[in-house]
Amino acid sequence: MKQRVIIVLLIAILSTTLNVSKIYTSDSPTKYDTVRPYSEGLAAVEKDNKWGFIDENSKEVVPLKYDSALDFKDGKSLVQINWKYGFIDKSGKEIVALKYDYAFSFTEGVAAIKLNDKYGFIDTTDKLVIPNIYDDAISFNEGLAKVKKDNKWGFIDKNNKVIIPFKYDNVFDFSEGFVRVKLNNKWGFIDKKGKEITSAKYDEVNDFKEGFASVKLGNKWGVIDTTGKELTSFKYDKAENFHEGFAKVSIGGKDNNSRYYGGKWGFIDKSGKEIIPIKYDEVNDFNNGKSKVTLNGKSGYVDKNNNFTPDK
């Protein structure tokens, strides 16, 4: 479990850490080994492996005493000393004592915590609102939290009512009202009532985005809608989520340990039609009506009518 804690903390910290060292604040000679970007008006700073926070005037408002500290979210920061976790507010006051063996940040008004080797949930006053009876738990998302019991995953609501029974080998977070679930080494989708949208028959699946999800059956990818109906046949070597009404698809590449390389790329629309021909070496998701693409070493932008504009 400690390994999991270390990995989660490293990901959370490194993903938002500026790649700088020995940074000076504007009005102080104090050196910091690490400074993270401002979040809600405060920036996490580290010196000699201890973390605290400075405000936008470079004033130290939370002393550097924590072994780890996450960025502020909704006025609270998850902090840790000697592998005990709690929460502070922006004044540095410990609003939740550092007594938990592990904790997640607050989402939807509650936070998952671990105490005495079991998981439960607290509210912002540190009241235990869902007892610590679960083997594992992840934060609430779209009104439900995934929890683990007897080596199986299910979902509960904030009243600790089991909404989706403990039967799945793995689950993800809800996206657009649907969640990926794993059973007998295959993936499918269910809705918030536990209704099966597709049986667990796919080898890989992505979350629903804009009403569609890309799924892999055998060695090929296709796309399904929220009823489980196939938008495309399973003919692509890679298919990704929709953005601005278009999804990237590829033919001719190879998967290597979940990394796809090679092949040619194009786009399909929500009718499954290939709107942008599958001929590009690289493509990016559409952003403001354009996609950055590369063809034969030359880069540029393609719009949704397949008009290409080379880089200047």
C-alpha cells in the first residue's frame, strides 16, 4: 500500500511542478528548491524536502513543515507528515487533523480516507459520514463513489447505499453517465443504475465523450454509442475519443505495450463517415475547428472541410 501512496503522491506533485530549482521570491532572499504554479492564490513551495505555501506577494502563509502538500482545491489542501494525512485551509489552520493513513482530496463535499486499514468518507468538518468499512475507495464522481469489498468493486451514493453491486474486477470513473467495468478480463459499460449498456466483451475501451466511446474487439477498434450500437465496424488499428464532433482513427500502425506507433491517421464524424482521409502521419484533436497535422515531414492545419493550411 505504501508503494501506491508514494506513486499517487509523486504523480500529483510532479504533474504540476515547475521545472525549476533554487527559485527566489521577488522580495525575499529565501531560496526554494521547488515552486509549483499558483492555485487559488497560493503556490506550494519546497525547501529541504519540506512543503509550505506562499501568497502572490511571496509572503509565506503556510510554514514549510509538511512532507507533502497538494495544491489548494476549494480552499483546502491535502497535507502529510510522517505518513499521516489531513487538510489545511488557506491560513494554514489544520481543519482536519493529520491522523489518517491515507486520504484523497475533497470532491463533491466529501473525501475518501483510510483509517485502521479500511476506507470511508469524511465531510469538511471531519465528520465520518460513510464508515470506514471498505477495502479500497476512490473519490465521488457524478454522485457516486467506487468502493471495493471482498476483492470486488461496486458503487455507493452519499448515503452509503449500494447502487451498483460488488461484482466487478475493475472500474473507472463515470463519464457522461456511463462507466467502464471489467469482468473476467473483458470490458463493458453500465449506467448509474447498474444497467448494462454493453456486456463485458471488449478487450479495451475508452470513456464516453460526446455520446460515443471507442472500443477494441480482438485486434481492431471501432466506435459505439450510448445504447451499445456500433457506429463503425471494427476495422481500425486505433480509434480515439470525439472532440468537436470528430474522432481520430488510424490504420497500419502497431500497439506495443499500450503505445501505438506508425500508421496513417484521419478523422470520422458522428455518422461514422471518414471526413478527413486517413493519410496523415500525425494528427491532433480538433481545437477551435482546426487540427494540427503532419504529412511527409510537413506540418500544418486541416479544418473540418479537409482544407489544409501549411505552417508559415
